[in-house]
Amino acid sequence: MGTLSPVRHAAHRDSTPVQIEQATPAPAPVPLSPAEVRRALRVSIVEGAVATVHISITGAIGGSVFLTGFAMLLGASSFQLGLLGALPFIGQLSGFLGAYLEERVGNRRGLVLYAALAGRLVWALLLALPFLSFLGGAQLAVFFLGLGCSYALNGVAGNAWLSWMSDLVPPRERGSYFGVRNTVAAIAAMAVTYLAGYTLDVMRGRGAETLGYALIFGVALLSAFGAAALIARQGEPPLRPKERVSLPEMLSAPLSDRPFRAFVAANVGWAFVTGIATPFFNAYGLTTLQLSFATLGLTAVVTSAVSLVFAPLVGRLQDKLGYRKVLVACVIGTVVLPWGWVLSTPENIVPLWLTAIFSGVFWPGLNQGLANVMMDRAPADHRGAAIAAFGAITGIGTLVAGLVGGVIATVAAGAQLALGPVMLTGLALIFVLTSLGRAAMAWVFWRTL
């Protein structure tokens, strides 16, 4: 189609009355109907189960025995395993980018869909690394670089997802809803963790460990596509109209809220006391305790099985009693869990089985309790920015903890400490430190929440 020439357009304009069109305001966003909300919540439960397949294998959130084993296969040292535990800080920091894009784009579903899918597809490169022998010593560097990119993209998606779900799930139903969602995800985690561990042990027995990792990470990639298809079908409540803020304001605005600021500060401490040990539990099991991947996977299955019972129960208790009492009780319960690793030996791992059981009692309530408190305390006018600030600042605790833990693990490699009848060696010293730190944090949370 052509355009009017200036002369002809001017003649036309002079021969007709001027028509002035009144600007009409943009229509207000239409909220989801109750039926659409219920459907979106059902879709999210299924999506959580499918996404758990990828998360359980790759350790996309909190690490996994397979991620640790893969790093060790590539030649990671104790300090580098600590660095592996610090890398999630990148994802927590990139939450600011997610909040920034959320305000500019206004489409949280699109952010979650494309950022999460891209972050998970990075594993197409990572699983191929052991086969890329021409890289030589650079394999480990490429692994950390690729994993960092994956964490960054997942951080963008995670921030938008939390903001999305905060608006989607009715506040009074959050404990019960996420209890059910986490239960379904735990069932998926049980199945995939054990099957992946069994597969890897079989392939190791055949001298094809590298191929075994490629197989299980390939399954994780397939699950990423399934989760993306479900996210695309999930309804999104419209964002509240609000004035755009700059990046500095995105940090300062939510932190000007005193209750939220206190909660963030407490979580920095929690991230540190838990993060110094997190990267080393699976490495300790594979080396000092000489456990197979299937056995370590089975301990995770036991934890998931127990959480099937306790996650919904704890969710209802949170709704009834409030988050503070239940959350602090769960923190106290985690104090003794590292001792299951300390007291176990290659000949006797009964203490480790007890740790697996009670992890399923306390960790689901603790993790969901922290998420619920964050949703409640995040200022409504700056929810996306508040979630990003929470992730970035608490991520500092994760970063420092991973680096400090790596240094301690390196220094304590040959150290021994007699603690009554128990002889602590190597990584076991870190497990004692995290236990003491958790005890201190129980008091901090009680005073803060």
C-alpha cells in the first residue's frame, strides 16, 4: 500500500473539517477468573513435577550428587567444589535483571518460559564436555562458565516465577498449596534420583561412566522442554500498574521496609552457615564413606518419601499456627542433621539413614516457611524488586560460604580433631561448624520473624 503525497494530503486537509480524536485510556488489565486461577494452579503442580526431573539431576537450585560427581569427573579439587557451591550466587544476583525486565516487559510468563528454557538448555553443552578431549585442561573452566550462565538465566526466571506465584496463590492457601505442590515434586524427585543413580552405577560398572552422565543429563534436557510447554499454558495474573523505578531504586525501595530488611539480614546468616558445608556432603559420601550413586540416590529417595507425609502437614501447621513457630522448630531440627554424616563410616551408615529420614521432616517446612515469609514481607508495590534484593543479598552469604568452605576443606584435608570418642577428619570438621551455626541461627530467626 502506498502513502499519500504531501501535496495531495494538504489539499485534502484544507477541504475537510479537522477531526480531533480524543485519546482513550488503555483498558484496565482483566484479572483471572476463579476458574482460570484454579486451572493455573493445577498446571503449576504438574509443571513442578516435570521441572523436578531437571532440577534433581542437574542440581539447578541446590546442587545434586550428580553435579558433584560430574565436577569430580572433570577433575575438580576441594576448593573448586566449594566454588561450585558458591556459583548459585550468580543466579541470585541476576534476579535484579529479572525484576528489571519484569517491570519493563510486564510479561512474567514470557520471562519464566524463555529464561528457564535457555538456562536448562546450557546442559546440552555441559554434558558433552567429557567427550571434547581437545579442550584439555579447559574442560573444567568451560564447565564453570557454562554452569554460571545457566544459574544466571535460572535466576531471571526464578525471580519472575516467585512474583507470578505470589499473585496467583491466595495468601491464606499458600501453606497448603505449596505443601501439595512440593509433595508431587517430591514423588518425581524420588523416582528420578534413584533411577539416575542406578543408571550411572550400571554404566560405571561397564566402564562407561562418561556415557552414563550423558544419558541422565539428556533426560534432564527433555524434561526442560516438557516444563516449558506447561509454563506456556499457565495463566498469569496481570501486574499491578506502578511507576517504573531505576536499578538503584529497585534495591533501596524494598530495603527501606524494616521487617523485610531484618528478614533479609537473617537469611544472609542462614545462607552462610549452611553454605559452608552444602557442596561437600555428596563428595564426602562418594569418597570417605565410599558410597555408590545408587545408595546416595536412595538416601534422597528416603528424604523425599518422608517429605510426602510431612510437607502437607507442615503446610497446614503454617497456615494454622503461623510461619514463625513452625519455621524456627524446623531450623532447630536441622542442627543435628550434619552429625549423621560425621558419625557414619563405610561399614556403618545407619546415622546417615537417620539424617535422610529427618531431613524429610524438617527441610520441607523450613524452605517453604522461608518462601512464605518472603512473600508476606516483600512490599506489594515492589514485589519483584524485593524478591530480587532478597536473592542478591542473601546470595552474598552463599558466595562467601562457598569460598570459605573451599578454603577450610583444602586446609583441613589432613587435619584430625578428637571430639570425645569421635575422631573428626577432613570434611567432617566443616559439618560440625555448620551444625553449630544452625543452632545460632535458630535464635536469630526467633528474634527476627
